[in-house]
Amino acid sequence: EAGVAQSPRYKIIEKRQSVAFWCNPISGHATLYWYQQILGQGPKLLIQFQNNGVVDDSQLPKDRFSAERLKGVDSTLKIQPAKLEDSAVYLCASSLDGGTQYFGPGTRLLVL
Amino acid sequence: GEDVEQSLFLSVREGDSSVINCTYTDSSSTYLYWYKQEPGAGLQLLTYIFSNMDMKQDQRLTVLLNKKDKHLSLRIADTQTGDSAIYFCAEGSGNTGKLIFGQGTTLQVKP
């Protein structure tokens, strides 16, 4: 069974630029999560989808972050414009239906 | 509010047992998880325990849960150099299954 796929693996941008990350969950997993992991910390949930609907986006900085999962399968997370403090690893996870979560390898973002 | 605390660092000798501790605050958590993160990698699910259990054993891993004290521990028997990584404790919070993570414990295994 293929795991959670994410791309790109690494991204370096300058502040005020835009960036987008892509995630493809495990086949059949209805629930998809985006987490932000700042260096030295545990991951923190940004947004959770159930199929193509948002379940929880209370911690998503909506002035600059957006995410979508239009067809209920893969998802895109966008930052526009990026700030220095957005430098982090962005992890995507999926679960069958809100249960045990399986994580992708992450996208490492550096904002200069 | 929800909070998960872990000690930051643990160093052991190869072949010894490692015990990583975690405390959490949400008494309604249904599941508690342990994830492993190696350098430059994502999080690998190691094991989990249902909140009505006291103990779960899976090969070299033993999870102990003290629900009264909201204390979770992960014991790794016969620790190997390949076990060197950051270990995260997480509680499954509320009906959505959102995970609240601790800050991670770095395990260093010396040969």
C-alpha cells in the first residue's frame, strides 16, 4: 500500500513570495490533515478535511494560508505572502475516517 | 486547554532499555500515540493505546498508561543505534481525532 505522498520535498523562497504544497493521501482515506512543524517543536494542526469539507481550520492563519481538497482526494496548501516565521516542515497526514493518522515525508520550507 | 509535555533528551547505551515519558491534560482523549521521527523524515507511527487500557506490548515496545495521573510512557527494550531519533507523544483530542503533540524527546543511543 502506497503511503502519503508530498511534493516538493524542499522549497526555498524569499519573504512575500507565494508557495504551494501538494499532498496525495493513502488511497481510500477520507480524512486529510495539514500540520506545521517548526524546528524543535511538535507538529501543530493547521487544517483538517473530511472528504472535500473542512472539519477544523481554527489554527490556520487565514490572512495568508489557504488550503483546498476539491475532489476529496489530493490537497494543496498555499502560503501567500510568506513570512520568515513560516519556515517550517509542512506535514500532510491521512486517516480512514478520523482514526489513526499516517504521515507523509513533509515539505521543508525555508523563507529568506 | 490541551497540552502534552515531554522531557527533551534521553541518552542510553546500546542494549539498555529506554523509557520516554509524557504527560497530557485532556482526560477525554480516546487514543494516545507514539510516533518516531528520524532526521529529515516524516513521522512514523510506532504504536498507540486505547484510553481504557493500562498496557500494550508490541515486540520491543511497551506502552504504559496511567489515566489517573494522565501519564504515558514508552519503553524500548534492547535499544539499538537505529532507535536514535525524536519520539513524539500525541493525544487524540475530541471528536475530530485532531492530534496534540508534545515537543518531542530526542533519544541518543551510544554504542
